Amino acid sequence: MTMSAPERKKIYHWCPCSQLGGVEMALLAFMHGATEIEHIVYTADDQGAAVARWREANAEVIAVPGWSGFLGLTWLSHWRHVLKKRSPQHLIVWSPSRLNLVLSALPAGTKALVHFGNVGPMGGRARLMNALGLLCFKPTVRPTLVMCSTTVANSLAGEASLAASARVVISNAVQSAYWSRPRRQAHVHGWGMVARLDAIKDHVTLLKAVPMVIRNHPDFRLTLVGEGLMRPALEQLIRELDIGDKVALAGSVAHPWELMSGWGGAVFSTGPQEGFGIAAAEAMAMGLPCVFTDLPVMREVGGDTVLYARPGSPESLAEQISTLIADSALAARLGQAAAHRAQEHFSPQAFAAAYLRAFELSA
């Protein structure tokens, strides 16, 4: 008598966006850290660049239309339909947007986790929509809230609507492609930053620092990887600063680690709404010497393995970049320490294992 193979454990995911942002990459890292599990991803947009990455990781991707409609009611109808067909036992919600709407259709007994990646507290509109959602759509489960950093957790500590749920802090993970990448012969003066061109980041301070770095290091070049609504404003600033020959806007790059492997260092210049900064951890994993904005959340990521610049200070940022360009021994030592810290704290395997343990806290 032939014994059938045991059925693989299934984890379902709801991720409304499919662009190459931090949340989408966190989901991908989870897949890479839990390859023994079958992954089914529900998304409102199956046309984004992350979809191909998810499918490369052997995930099934299913579009659930109607998310952008008024109050999401059309989406809810579709959501109930797909859940009825699958009856997921384990679901990770990768965005808290319209959370009560998402949770209201889950079968009783579903264990759910909700990823929080942005610093709160919630705005007035979000609180209003959350209250309305709670009145109109009663959640059938009580999820566990997963905060990607202590900074995010602290910022949401006073939110009454979240008080009943268990919480846990789990640092985001660096996807597997960044680990043990061979470094090309690095151009010590060639630096870069990977991030959406978004108001949450602080590309402006970084661009203003470029002329100051050039005074001491005329060969300095900066590459910005990413797209976003801030691109026209940043292009205008580059023209005003007359640094068009020193700064390249690379746009979206399919395999940023290939570009980063030739950099001499990495910058992560960001603002107080930063929730984690996965691109900062990715640069660390590659052993790049790094300069981060001196914010509590960035200290959580970099520890004592990177240099920090005062928030909003081009002078401080330029000084720290120049320090690492001028001192190759310090740059090498910090790059090695950063890679070790990233391996210890941000591996996909540790990330996935922590998430799977968190399911046990879900009511």
C-alpha cells in the first residue's frame, strides 16, 4: 500500500500593493525563509514588479479586485468569495489598511498576524475609518500585531483600537539575494542610496550634502535607486545645485544588489516617519560601510556598525560620508561588522521562524 505524501502547510497572505516597497520585500523574505511552506498571496494589484518575485519564490498569486473603490465594499464581496473557496487557517495581513474590513470575512478560528511597518500614531481620518469599520464589520478573529521595530511599537502604544490584540516586535528581513554577494572592485568614491523617492525619506538633505563632499573628494558620485512622486522635485534640486554630473537617478532596478556590489558605501537618509528601512539592512548585509540618519529606528537597524548623521543636516551627512571615503581601514572594519550584525538579526530564516511562532499568540 502506497503512502501519500503529507500535505504541505499553507500560509495565506494579503498584500494590497505589489510594488517593490518594504512591505512587499518583507513578504518575499518570509517566503525565502519558509521554503517548506506553500504560499498563497492575495493582492489588489497583480501587475506590480513584486508579483514576478513572489512567483519566482513558488507562490500562487491571486488578484482580489475592487480595493480602490468606495469603502472597499466591492472588494469585500470578492474577498469573501475567495476566502470561502480556500478557508485559510493561517493568514498574514501585510498592511493594516481597512483592517476590520479584512478581518471581518475570515473564517472563525483563523490565526492572523498583522504587519505594521510605519510609524504612527494613526491620523484622525484613519481613526475614523477604523471606528466605522469596527461598527459595520465585526472582526471574527483577534490577530497578533507584528511591529517591525520598537519605534513602530512605541508610536502605536496609545491606539485604543489595537489594545485588545497581542503584540510582538520582529525586525524585517533581508531577502536572500543580498547575502554573500561577490563584491566587484569597489569605486571608493561611488556611493548610493536605495529607497522610494518618497516624502517619508530625506533625499533632499542627501542631495544638499553632495557639493560639500565634492569639495574634499572631487571624484564622488551618488546613485539614487528607486522611483516615486518626489522625482520631479529632486530633479529640479539637482539642477539648482548644479550636480547633474555627480548624481544619477537610476529609477527602479530589478536587481539592485548587482549595482550595489560596486559601490564604495551606502547612505540611508530618511525622516521621522521611517518604520524600519529595509534598504539600510540590505546594504549592511552586503558589507557596505554605511551612513544613516541618526534616528532611534535607524539605531535599531545599524547598532554600532554604521556612522550616523544629524537629521536634516547636510553638513553632518557630508562629514560622515567624507570620513569613510578618507579612512579605508575604518570603512572596511565597519562594513564587516555591519554584515555580521545583519546576518545575526535580519536573515530570512530567523524572520520566518519568528513569524511562525507569533501565530501561537493569535486568538
